[in-house]
Amino acid sequence: MTSRLRIVPLGGLGEIGMNCLALEAGSRSILVDCGVLFPDDEAPGVDVIHPDFTYLVQGPARPEALILTHGHEDHIGAVPYLLRQIDVPVYGPPLALALVRERLKEHDLGREPRFVETRPRVRFDAGPFSVEPIRVTHSMPDSTALCIDTPSCRVLHSGDFKIDRSPVDGQRFDEGRIRQLAAEGIALLLSDSTNAEVAGESGSELDVRDVLGRLIDGAQGAVFVALFSSNVHRLQILFDLAAEHGRKVTLVGRSVQTHERVALAAGLLRRRSDLVVEPEVAAGLPRRSILAVVSGTQGEPGSALTRIAAADPSRPMRVVHGDTVIFSNRVIPGNDRPVQRLFTALARLGARVVHRSIEPGVHVSGHAHQTEQRALIEMCRPRAFVPIHGPRLFLERHAELARSVGVANVRLIEDGEALELDATGSLETGGLVPHGRVHIDGSAIGPAALRERLVLADVGVAVVVLPWRGRAPGGRPLVTFRGVTDPAPGFEERAGRAVAEAIEEMPEVRRTDREDVRETARLALRRFVRNQLGRTPMAIAIVVEEGR
Amino acid sequence: MTSRLRIVPLGGLGEIGMNCLALEAGSRSILVDCGVLFPDDEAPGVDVIHPDFTYLVQGPARPEALILTHGHEDHIGAVPYLLRQIDVPVYGPPLALALVRERLKEHDLGREPRFVETRPRVRFDAGPFSVEPIRVTHSMPDSTALCIDTPSCRVLHSGDFKIDRSPVDGQRFDEGRIRQLAAEGIALLLSDSTNAEVAGESGSELDVRDVLGRLIDGAQGAVFVALFSSNVHRLQILFDLAAEHGRKVTLVGRSVQTHERVALAAGLLRRRSDLVVEPEVAAGLPRRSILAVVSGTQGEPGSALTRIAAADPSRPMRVVHGDTVIFSNRVIPGNDRPVQRLFTALARLGARVVHRSIEPGVHVSGHAHQTEQRALIEMCRPRAFVPIHGPRLFLERHAELARSVGVANVRLIEDGEALELDATGSLETGGLVPHGRVHIDGSAIGPAALRERLVLADVGVAVVVLPWRGRAPGGRPLVTFRGVTDPAPGFEERAGRAVAEAIEEMPEVRRTDREDVRETARLALRRFVRNQLGRTPMAIAIVVEEGR
């Protein structure tokens, strides 16, 4: 029997997103979650970011199973990219696996993926470990924590969780089972730090039901509700409220339609078949009979709500004067300005816009606040604690909390920093493993190209083409700009002349040196633009040899 | 006598920033404030944005005076750009004018600007109007509201304000004077909407003093405090606390040094001359004797704090294990991710990082919350109300508040929407005037170039150069990439061959059409990259004629 467990975080410890954690016993290992991170303006044009899997592919212990805690993108979104690199069976709750299947439609693996559905309280073997999923409450149904019995000790991985005392689907946080497992001794608790800076409790979905009910009750026109599409609990609430208030529901946007279809098929959503109508049908109903559920809460370009706000004529559902638009979500940090633009556009169409700053009760978080985080630690009474899921400061805060309730061994690690745990619950540094971020823009895009994009965005690009004949410049330089200045008559010609003059001023002996001429042209172009516009573009000089 | 007043907002009604409002009586007018807006990721590379001044330059009523309420950038930052276009005397409190002078050092007007210092309760004439500045409290000293007596009626413009009952500089919000002016009748109140979504009161700077004092008292190592550099009240508090706790102050960053120098010269800041030492000197002191005040609270690239967090070796002041870094500010919406990166970097250096989510009392806003907004309306009892300073939803909220306290005429306008007020306080639409945003990147950059930058940032650029000889393609196409993919051996050559093949496959008759060949090459290059990488770059094809 192996006496040590290695904990190897590849993502999610140092950021919100791309959660991915390997657990190793000797040369055998499993992986918990495999998610993506959504890019910010440091990575323009990038669709998603996933953890670098080099360690898993080349490392000492190839994972024998991937276990998913639940179906959110930051926990499952990178599965297709992992499965392209290694063939590993994927265990997870039915909803999570159904959502992975949806994702895989966009990828060609060239083989059938191996899926194994998990059930709460039903234990299974994964590699050298015995794993038992435990029901937790969260902002999507079918979410689990994991009790992982390793050859040396017992680990509890919280997944993403909150403690909702009145869950919409009646599936309660399984505190009883956690207490049983804890009675037998938990060596290590790995717990969700997303809301480690937020005091108190996160609140129940049922509280949101009351607030939404009141808003729908008071609305004269159509009601639009924007939400995170994966929040099936919230969707259930809206179905129920629509039925009560005699409104038909229409689903606008591919994302909310997909999640509804998948959740219905998984039996996790209930509604009368005639409750939901197509947007074309809803648009013809009296405004008071419409409840539109819309994707696109963050002002994403091209999303359903952004297009509705822009009064896109190709959309059957429009916002008109007297309608109400409820943002039943939070603004993801960094999106404040696009969201404020969305508010403005909707208000200009005559809608009453209700969001969290105006009506705090329209949303509750799916992640435990401090009180619930403390409750989980006290339920588990672990010998060791490692905070997961969050930026460094959130992890620090959660570590402080664990210390304050008396956990003996608390360690803070970030992506790539391995940790070793022995059977007594003592933790030791396990060295640094290869880790990082892979940016996906169609295919993977490297760091040099990303840096170039940031420069291009800031200053634009100027291209000068220099004809070359035999051993000397052979004609007029041609200049082209993009993102430098709006078209101005003669500007490119003047830039070309400035480059030509700089070349003519070179000593004869240097003018036969092609590389010297190229660099002179490049610098002359930069100088010309700086003098004219006060800003230096990225400049590219290309020498074209005649008669090749 | 003119019986109507026209209110013409050119900036700040529909955004936080670039505040600029014209008031017109017949063919005569004045301008209140002239600020900039800081760009978001919709305008990469842009330094600042100012209102389009076309209406002021060409419009029916050239302003005869510019009156500044206080010295924040969003109220004075565009003065240099305005003064380049029209010569107008600038009235303002001494601190605001001193800060405009600092800004003008970077601009060559070719003439001396005309400045007139204003004082609270000291009335002056500006064009056809009589103006009286009124002392208000705000996050910078020397802030004023304006009572503007127009030929037809009395207007009160709040400037930026809060109601701080215990201001650091002892300069109280002049409620008494406002009540006197109101007793004579105020037709229109224009009031600051920045915090229209926030309930309660903003709180006093003195509350911040207590929190900062406690943190400094408990700190073992050096204390770094990051703040908005213009917050001279906060700087005064830190000077006083440093003296009490036996710490020397060092100012790190040009912005905080400039504001300290200007405020000292204006007599708005008091300290012992030996309290402040150079960073080089401070770095040599015992850690417990250091209080460093640092610019760069938002994770701005190149700012003092960003460089300190990056352990820049050229900076004498470093953060070491055991130090405390206090963010005595708020995160400006949109900056959450760079700020979180800053927190992480500082925490990795071993600092205790304290910010508003952890310790809410480290900052109070300089703008009135709802309770104070209501108090001002009740003080003024205006016949008409127009909310200013904020995005549309904030203005709506503030308008609702005014209606709820019984103001008869409340109108919501945004930039460019003129409004006409008669002596009875009734408001009528005054049509739309030319307005917009001018983006400054060195010089002004136009909308087409900005759109190109956004595309370049998302997809990078591919350039193909085609030699042309006589009446046909004359050599191998040359391909260059930027921001498309990291250097891969032979990738550019393969792209060039793909373009060459596409040209060879053209029917003979088309291959003599230079424009047809150029477009074929451009599309072939796009296709090649899309097939290879799954993403289509901006493609530029340039034909170079031989022997010109």
C-alpha cells in the first residue's frame, strides 16, 4: 500500500475557472474535473482557455479516470481537449455527462468516448481509489461532492457547493452522509473558495422565487428574464411562475434552449408541454401573456439579449415600451461596461430594467458564503485543509477561515504546486509540475501571437513593401495601414515618400545591404507616423526581389 | 431679456466621465466642466476620450466662459483639447486651475490661457449669467456647486458632491447658503447621479481615518497604501497617521507626487517638512517606520504599484514578506481582473493585502448616495430637475427619486439632447445637437481605425505581397503574419505556396486582371489559415509592380 497521496492542481487554484485536479497514489492517478476559463481582454479573440495537459500526458501517472462533480463549463468544458490527448473513462452525474456529449458534437474524437454515470451514495472504483459521490446543492441540478478513499487516507472534495436548505428540486445537501463519512475520519478537505470573501449565507433559490414572482405580478407588459442558461433551478421557478400567472414561456437563445432540452431529457425539469412556445408564436401574444427567458446576461456580442437590445429586426421577440427586463444573475467581474451598455439600450427601448443593484433579491449565488464554508469544515472535521477554486486572495481567506475553526494542517497551493499528504494528515510540498494555460482560438494560439495581438490592438499596423532589383532598392515603397488612422487622402503616399527619402539618405555603401535597407525603411515608417499622429504603430517592412 | 434657457449636455449624461454641459440664453452661452472619459476595451490603445466640440465651435452660441466645478479629470481633463479649438476664459477653484495648468504642460496652445480663480460665495459674471460657487464636500478639496442666475431663472448645478458632516479640511458643505438661494426660488436643479443606485449615505472621510489608523497600528512591517492620487483628504489623513505612529511617508508614483505638490502649493495639505522622504531613503529605514503612498490602484500597466507588484528591480521601494498593502479605493467597473492579478502578485511577495471586500471601511465614495441626493433636492426645492453624471439607468433612478419627493417637472436627457426651460420651470425638448466622442491616441483616431484595431486584436493580420511583371504575376507570393500563430517552421512558405497555387488555378484570361489576382490571393490566404488553424485572420494583399 502506498503511504502517500499526491495532490496536483492543474487549474482553478489561482483563478475562477479551468478547475482540474489530479490525485496520485504512487504511479496511479485520477483526475477530478476538467474545465475551461473564459478569456479577458489579455487574450483577445480567444474562445476558451484550458489547462495545459502536458503533465497528464507525459507525467509519471497517467490518469485512469476523469471524475466530474457537475456540469458547469468551468468543470467540464475542457473534456473534449483532454480526450483528444488521452483516452480516459469519464465518470459523472447524468446531467454533466449529457452536457459533455453536447460539447463533443463540435469535436471529432475519432472514437467513442467512455462514459460512466455516477449516483449519489453509490460507490465506484476509479483506478486505485474508491469514490462516492455525495449530493450537494448548487446553481445547477445534479451536483456532487466526492468522497475519495485513497490507499492511504480519505479525502473529501467539495465540488462547487452551497447549502440551500430549500432546494427547488427537493434534492437536499447530504449533510447526514458527510457526517457519517467524517465519523470514520477525513484526512483532507478540498473546498470551494469562490465566495471566500463574502460573509454570511448565500441564500436559497426559493428567496429568488418570491422576488421574481412579485416582479412578474406587477408587470404590465412582457417580462424578459435573463439568466445563466445552466441555472435549471431558476428555469423551473420561471416555468412555475409563468403557469401561475397565465403567461406562456418562450426561450430565446441557443444556450438556454440547449440547457432546457438536456435538463428535460434528464428528468430534471418539469413543465406542461404547452407552456413553452416558439418566439414567433410568443411575439403574436398579448404582451401580458409573455415570459421570455433569454441567454446573454453579460452583454456578449451576438448573444440573444444583445441582439434584442439592438432591436435586431431578424429576431421575432422584441422589447417594446412597457416591458420589463429582469437580470436574474450577477455581472461577472470585468463585464460591467458591456452590461451597462445593454441596460442603456434596453431602457432606451422603453423597458423597465431590473438588476441586482436595484433589486438585490433577483439572484443568489450558487457558491457557499463564509458561514456555509465554515459549516462544511465543521461537518468534515478534517485533519488537513486545502482551499480550491479561486484567485489567490480567496484561497488565503478560506485558509484563514479553516485555521480559525481549528484545522491543524492548512496549506495554500496554486496551479502546478504539488502537495503530499501522509496518513496522519500532515502535508508536505511535492514540487512544481508542468502547468499553464492553453489558449484556444479555433486551434491553440501561442503566447508570442497573443502578445502581437495586444500590440496590434493598441497601435495598429503599418506595412511597407520595398521592391528590390539586383543589388539595390528597385522602386517606390508602398505603404498600407490598418488600425492606425482613418483614411486620409494622400497619407499612405506621403508615408511612402518619407520611407523613400530615408533610403535615399543612406550612404551608398549601406544601400546595397538588403537587411539594412529593410530596417531603415521600417524605422522611417515608424518615425513618420509618430511625427504625424503622435503614436508609433507596429511596423512591418517586406523586401520583394524582382525577377525571382 | 431672453425668456428661455437651453440646457445642452455634450458629455456625462449617459456615461461616467467627460462631463460637459452648455447653458444658453439666446445667442450667448457658458460651459460647465470639460472632462475626459477613460477608454475601455472597446477602444484599445486610446489614452482618453473627450466630447466632440463641433457644436461649441460651429454652433449658434460660442461659449463665453468655461466654469469648472472642481479638479477631477472627468471635469477638467478635456480643457486642453477645447482650448486648442476655441479661446475661452476658464473659471474655477484654485486647485482645479492649478491641475489644468499641470495638464497644459503637455500641450502647446501657442498662447497664454486665460484663468480666473473662483471662491465660494463670491459671485462673478460669465457671459449673460451671474454665477456663485458654493462649497460642497467631495473626494477632492476645493470642490464647488454652482448657482447660476440666468436672464430667465436660477439654476443650481451640484457639481460632484457628497454631504460629509465631518470633512477632513473643515470645509463644510454649505447647506446654509443653498437654503438662502432656494428661499429666493430655484427653477432647475442639475444633480450628480453617480451613486443613484446606492442606498443610504456615503459616509465620512473620518470613518476611513479610524479604519486606516487601526490597520497601521496593527502592521508589523511597512505599510503601502494605494489610493486615487487626487484624494488629498485621504493623503492628509495618512500624513497625520504617519506622524502619530512614528512612520515616515514616501510617495511612490508620479501621479501621487504631482497631486501632493499641487495641493501643498495651494495650501490644501499640511505636513511637517521632514515627514516625507524619497523612496530611496525610505527603502533604507526599518520596515516599521515606512508608510508608502502609491499610485496605481487599478492594475494599470506601468503604474507604480503594478511595478512594485512585479518586483521591478529599478524601484527602490519593494514589498517584502510581512508588509501590508492597503487598497484605499474602489475597483472601477471593468478593472476587476487586472486588480485581482495585482492582489495575487502582492500576496505572492508575502504581503497582507487589504481591500474593500475584506475591510469595507478602507474607502468611502466621494459621491452622494440616495439619502444625500434626496437631501439636496429637498434643500433646493426646485421646480424642475434633470439628473446629470451617470449612465442612463443611474439617471432614471435619480429621476425617480426626484419624482418621489415631489418635484413637478423631471426630465431625463442624454448627451446631445437639448432641453428648454422657461421661467415657470416647465421643460421642453430642444432638439438634438451634434455630439459624440473623440478618441485620443497621440492625436485623434477615427472610428474606422478603431474598428480595425478590434479586428486585429481578435484575429491578427496576414499580409501577402505579390510581385507583378508587365501584365501578369511576376514571382512568388511572400507571406507575413502578426498575431496569427506562434512561429512555426515553414508555415509562411506553405501559405505562400497555397496563394501561388490559387493564382495558377485562375483561368488565363483572369490572371492578367491585377485586381482579380489581388483578391484571389487575399481569399486564398484567408482560406489557408482557416483550414490550418480554424480561425480567419484579417488578410491584406499588396501587388507590387516591377520596374516602376
